[in-house]
Amino acid sequence: MGQIIHKTDKVARDDRPPDTAGIELKPPNTGLVQSQESITSLMRYREQLRFFRGLVGSIKKPNERLPIDLVVFSLACATGEEPASIAAVALDEMGKKGIRLCEDVNLRVVGVDIDRRSVEKAREKISHGFTIRDTVGKSSPEDLEFVNSRLNEINQVVEIREGNITKPGEIMGLTDANVIFLNAASIHAFKPPNKYREFVDYLAQRVKGNCVIFTTDLFFHKNPDFIEMHLDDKTWLYRKR
Ligand SMILES: C[S@@+](CC[C@H](N)C(=O)[O-])C[C@H]1O[C@@H](n2cnc3c(N)ncnc32)[C@H](O)[C@@H]1O
């Protein structure tokens, strides 16, 4: 997957979040209550998905015979809106660029959440479709249509698993990830908040060199192992150095 990553080499250092040197970095207050409640919606982090679309669109197959693996994790995936949106965007972009699923790219999107009820709901929605009523947030009818119209293919590529993201070593396949989405997870998962450091260290040591991490959580901020890029007012992209 080295081919898709070069775009992020253009990361602008001026895009860094405000300087917090000398201050213990705490996960940002997202305004969400501390609970296992799944607050999410389809196509929620548009700037992340726009950038992700660019990565997928830049895939060049190196060799005529073998498909490329594109492994994407959605950590703390709640009721499936995030992995479904990721898969829909990837499939749409692959379609536009004539990149064939399986023949050219083996796309796998793995959603992981600790809450069994959310996992069950996620599986059900990915099989049967999302409705506006399902999502807390603002999924427009266009967002619903964009995802629901691709459910057949989405089902081929998305897998939802129960798992604990504070134990990344137990998440099978995470070290093969090319792209990781980690959104709105900090206050839910990492208690006490400095637990996230173990998680960041694990990713720094174990994920592939070209892995890209999209997140709303400033876990990786100022970590010398990662280059960062500010995508919009609340989301960042990190790439291993
Ligand atoms: C606000 S939702 C985030 C949904 C999605 N990532 C998004 O931004 O749209 C937070 C999710 O984190 C999950 N969660 C909390 N602690 C976790 C843990 N240790 N491992 C995996 N998931 C966890 C909750 O079950 C909940 O579904």
C-alpha cells in the first residue's frame, strides 16, 4: 500500500493544533456524556472521508496478477455508521477510478466496538439498511441513499467485531491496517485518560510504516513517531514517520 500514502507526505507543519508544550495533553472535551451510548451518523466526518477518498483514488496496482490489500479499521465503531460510510466512500471512489473490488483491491473494513448491543445493531443495519431514525445526528436523505444503495457490496467488505480498543494487541489484524479511523472514542474508552498513551505507543511500534490514522482525538499530538495534519476544526490525520 505504499502507493496510496505518498499524498500525506505534503503534511504542512503550520497546520498543527495550538501549541500545548509543557501541558499534559488530555483528550478534548467533545461535549458527549460519558456512557456507552452510540452517538453517530452516516458520513459524519466529511473531511476525513474526503481525504480518505483521495487515498483510495490514488491506488496504483503494482502488478497485474495480485490485488492490493486495503485494510481499514473503524475503532469504537458504535452502531456501524462509520464503517458503512467508509466502505461506501471507498467503493464509490474505486468505481469512479475503475479499480475493481477483489481483482484490483482487496478492501476490508473492520469495525470494532466493546458494546455487544451496538455490535449487533451495527451488523443488522449493515445487512438491512440504515434509516434516519437510527442515527443520532444528521444523516441527510442523500447520505442514507449513498450508503443504502451500496449495501450489497458493503456487506462483502465490512466485518463488525466485538473488541476492546484499550487492548489493541488483542484486535486481530490491526497491525495490518493501512488506515485507522478512531473517532469520539477518548472519553468513552480511555479511563483514566492517560491510558491512551499505551495505545499510541502500541500503534507507533506495531502498525505498518505507511499507516494513516484519522481521529477526532488528539492522542498522537506531539508524538515524535507521528506526523500530523489538521483536517478541519475537530479532526486530524496522523501518519507514522
Ligand atoms: C460516540 S461512539 C463513536 C462512534 C463513531 N466512532 C463515530 O464517531 O461516529 C463511542 C463508542 O465507543 C465505544 N467504546 C467505548 N469504550 C470502548 C472500548 N474500550 N473499546 C471499544 N469500543 C469502546 C462505545 O461502545 C461507543 O459505541
